Amino acid sequence: MNVSIYGVGSSLFGKQPAASPEQLAWTAVLEALDDAAADDIDAAFVGTVFGAPGVAQRVLQGVGLAGIPVLTIANACASGTSAFHEAVTAVASGRFRRPLVLGIESISVSFAGAIHPEPTDSEGRTGLALPGLYAMAASRYLGLGLVTREQLALVSVKNHANALANDRAQYSGDYTVEQVLESRMIADPLTLLQCCPVSDGAAAAVLGPERRRERDVKVRASVHRAGGLWDHRSEHVWGYELVRDTARDAYEAASVGPEDIDVFEVHDAFTIGEIVTTEALGMAEVGGGGKLVESGHTALYGPQPVNPSGGLLSRGHPLGATGVAQIKEIVDQLRGEAGDRQLASADLGLVETMGGGVAGIDGNACVVTVLER
Amino acid sequence: MNVSIYGVGSSLFGKQPAASPEQLAWTAVLEALDDAAADDIDAAFVGTVFGAPGVAQRVLQGVGLAGIPVLTIANACASGTSAFHEAVTAVASGRFRRPLVLGIESISVSFAGAIHPEPTDSEGRTGLALPGLYAMAASRYLGLGLVTREQLALVSVKNHANALANDRAQYSGDYTVEQVLESRMIADPLTLLQCCPVSDGAAAAVLGPERRRERDVKVRASVHRAGGLWDHRSEHVWGYELVRDTARDAYEAASVGPEDIDVFEVHDAFTIGEIVTTEALGMAEVGGGGKLVESGHTALYGPQPVNPSGGLLSRGHPLGATGVAQIKEIVDQLRGEAGDRQLASADLGLVETMGGGVAGIDGNACVVTVLER
């Protein structure tokens, strides 16, 4: 589709209440600009959920990029990849030649007390917030015998271990299945170590048409779809169909199948999320996701690593920044620049981000992108 | 550019704390869908500044439009026309064939106490909020003899009188210049009746490629530009250059000049705003905007009416909804369906929206659109 990623950057991820969102973003943007070897940025697509009005403009002002068109896009947890998708679309159509993509979120301060459910937020009012909803999916999977508690815990073990080699990750650790299962219960059956943390962070990328440069990474396909109500008639848990359909479109657009992908970054907001997503992505049959992680197939040095960065569970989940950080991880892996977690060989990578209430009460969004070295 | 507006709709504008944002939006969306005679909406572009996460998805869910791609776009006071511009671009490039544009804002409740300046918001911290910044521009104009207090007040007199014929406007009235000048001082020289109110409201439009239908209104040009720092070396007050440059691009794209436009909706957040904007739009020389309103040139039945709806000053200013409401007013006028405020003849109309801190500390955005019957 004649779109490449020229450069990527990110801040540290973690609880950083003393850092302003602008400071986090400047770190990410300056790294991406330097990496891109391109200084003629002509637009900015900024993904954020709780970013204050004008935050994107302040960031750009601070790095000498005032005056370019700026679009700030909110799409729940998929805000970052939604902004990325808009930038890809803009380059593909010739609308812009060098857009900056920025994902930014600074929520540790506000989540410490200031944010309350909106009166119209049905998830907030019912208490069916994300941990509870993911827990319902996990319970159903457990009840149907489609996964075991130990397999769920293994996702956390794997991703925390992967993050040991990621010095920008919020958390990491060499945990056992027992330690994961014995950590504090958040929403049965999901324990603390099976839930993504509250995070502050920023990530950035610079895009443009394909050019002769070894380090650029090609966008082979990018698909954005939205889902609706949680269909209680469905045989599947929430989100499964949306991820499956979005991935199917992306594979088709890229002329590949799941077996061709060397490395995945997927939306493991909770351990059950990675299990269901690997199934929806076609890496396993329904009910096969647990065995997939158990077998080591998705381990860092397995045949098809999933979340080598540590994923949302360990790298952290600053909402709007997450998708762009996923992009950065795949770019780093395809370039062979992922440091101590570098895979031996990776030519094709896939990013999947899921946004919106998992019950679909508010509708969901999903972005799947296939990248190629 | 082969893009038409098929239908428009809006809620009432005003302080409506008992109405949810979704309720306001449903009214606007259902009216626009009905008006458009098209039921195959394939995407939604939603402009809002303070809309809660998921509000766009809840609106679409409620009208049976779940599952289409949704982009929620924040761009300060230009959020609505930024969303409109993205939809226009999407239709022009063939990306979508029937996008819904929605502007939505519900702020009367939160502005009553809950919103405080963000720690990184330089405007909030310095107290240089919008009334103060517009007042500085007005003071400079007064000091340089480019406008009189009476001419400023005349903008308010005109727009409040125009709104008498707009039953969806928040405020209207048959005021005198003296009454405007004697209303409570907000930021010297701007009195209460010279400042736009806090408003809740929603407005919607349905777009698509041109087709054979009398009531459709053509988009002849749409331009989105961004500005940077308030350049203290400039001879002009804030925003002048940005509006001038955006309008110049729009006139060029539409192959028209300001003299060809029959009716204008412009960003009169404060009276000085309309004065400076009419100058930046080329309707008068710098310093001629006051005389323009004084002469009756921009009156409802003058040669080139400005803000026949009542403008932001009287119709109200629910941030994200404003730009789409401006579009609706011009569509209504071009169709001859503006009721008691219908102009005798209008073939070409122009919408201008300005967003962002007026001092440009945070960067500004401007959208100018030329519409044709």
C-alpha cells in the first residue's frame, strides 16, 4: 500500500505522576523524529482518551512543529492504533506525505481519585467495568473447559518474563504460575498479576511513502473495524468476532495467513484477553489458546512469540499510547533492534488492539496491522 | 470535489442539564438521517471536546448504527468542523460513501464546577482564558482606533435579533447598543451580552458523493489549517492570519472571492471575534469590520448577512456541536428552508470556525468551508 514507518519512539511506561503528558510525549516524539531521518512532518494524528484539550498542540509547539494540521482521535484502548490507521490512510491516499503519529496518556494522577463514572456510563453505573467483564469471559471459558486457571496464569508468567528484557516496561518479573494465582484477587478468576496496570506513557511513529532505506518498515495492511452490542446469542465471548473479522480482513489485504506471521503484539489487557485473541487471530482453534501458551509456541523464543515486549500486562497500558507502543515493538523486532529480547528472525509482524467496553455496551473498535521488514 | 450534504439536523441549543449528551445527539442524528433520505451510513466522524469515552458509540448504538467505524475527533472549538472536514475528505477520496458527521457537547453541568484548569494548561494557570484573551484583542482594536465600543455592541445587537427567528437558539432578544454596553462586565471591554454562553447541544449531517437530488447542498471547498504561537511581532491580533490564510485557500479551492458569498456563519465567540473575522475573510479591510456591521451590510437582510442563525453569541456554543450547527444553518439557507430568517436568495455560503487558545499558546485550528446550492 506504499506506506512505510520511518521511525518510532517512546517514553518510559509506568506511573509517572511527576511527569507532564507533554514531557512524556516530547521524549517519544523526539526519538521518533531522530529515528525517522525526516524533518518535514506535515500533519499529526494523536491518539488519547483522557488527554486534556490542547495537549497535542502543546506537544507539537514544544518540538517546533506548530502550524501543521493536528487531529486528536479518541477510540478507547484502540486510540493509538486508530490514529496510526488514519495516518496510514492519509499517506496511502496521498493526502499527507510525512505524518507523525502520537499516542499519549497520563492517567495515574487522575485515576487516583478524580475520575468517576459519567452518569451516562452504563458500564460504570452497573459496575461492569473492564476487570469484571474480562472476568466474566474468563469464567465462561473456565466453565466450558476451554482454558485452565494455570493456562491463564501462564500468559502472565510469559509476559512478565518477556518484560525483563524491556527497560521501558512498567513491570517485569520471574514469576511462577503459583505466584500469579496467589496474587491478590481483583475479579475472580483474574488475580492482580493477570490485570494490566494503570500507566502513564507516550509513543510515536513517523510515516511516509515507501523509500530506499533499509531501516524503514513497510505497512503491508491496516484494518479498522467496529463492533456493536454484545450479542448474547453468540457462542463466543465478547470481542471474539470483532477481532476475528478484523484479522481476517487484514490477512486478506496482506495476502498472508496467521502461520506466516513471525511475531505478534496483541491486546492482553487481562490474561484471558491474550488467550481469546490468539484464537481469534487464527493461531489456534477456540479452546486452543491455553494449550498454545502452555506449549511454548508463543514464548519469546517459540515459533510465534506473542507480546515479546511484555504486552499490556507488563509494559503497561497508557490507553492512547498502547497501540503506538505495540507498533514500535514490532518495528524494533523487524529491524533486529529489540535488544535482549530480539528474535532470531522476523520478517512479518502483526499488531492487534481492541478498544471499547468489552461487553460491547458502548461498541468496540479493533485495529489489526501487518508490518513487514 | 464531488461531495454533497444530504441532510442536516440538530437538537435545541441551551443549558439542558437534564438531557444526556446521547439524548441531544439522538435528536440531531435522527433528524439528519430522515432529512438525508439515505440509510446506508458507513462511518461516523464525531467532534467533541469534553465528551465522555464511548459517547459516540452509545449514540450510534441507540439509533441502530452500531458496527460502523467511528472516529471521535477533538480540536477545541473547531471540533465539529474538523470532523466535517475529515468526512468530506473521506468521501472525496472514495474511502466512505455515506459518513455521518456529529457534533456533540454537554458542558453546562461540568462547567458548573467540576472542570478546573489542568496543571499543564498555561491559559488556565495564567488566567488568560478565552474571555480575557478576546478582551485583549478588543482592547488593542479600541486603542488603535480600529473599532468603537458601539460597533462591538452592534454585533451582539444584530446576532441576538437574528436569533429571534431561530427557535433552536439559546438566547435571543431585541437589544439596544446601550443595553449591550450596560450588561455586566466580563472582561473589559467585553460585557455579558458580548460573550457566547455555556451551552449543551448536538448537530449532525450526512454526506455523500453528488447525486441527482434538488435538496442536496454541494461542498465546493473545505480547508483545515492550524496555526502556532501568537506571534507578538505580528501587526494583527491573534487568529487574524490563520483565518485569513485558511479563507484564502478555501476561496482559491472554490474559485470564488468573498464578494461572491451570499451568507456567512462565522466564529463570533465574542463580538470582537466577528469583527476581526469579517476582516480576515476579506469582507472589509483591517479596521473596516466595525463599519461593516454599522452599515447594515452584514445584517439579516443586508447584502451579505453574517450569522443569520444568531451565531455563537445567541444560538449558543456547545463546543463540538458548533461547527456542525453552522453547516446546518448554511444548508438551511441555501435550501430556502430557514423559516422566518430565510434570505431572499442564497446560492453560496461560507462557514468559518476557529478553535484553540486565542493566544495561540496551544496552537489554533481553523476550518473554512464553502457550500453551494
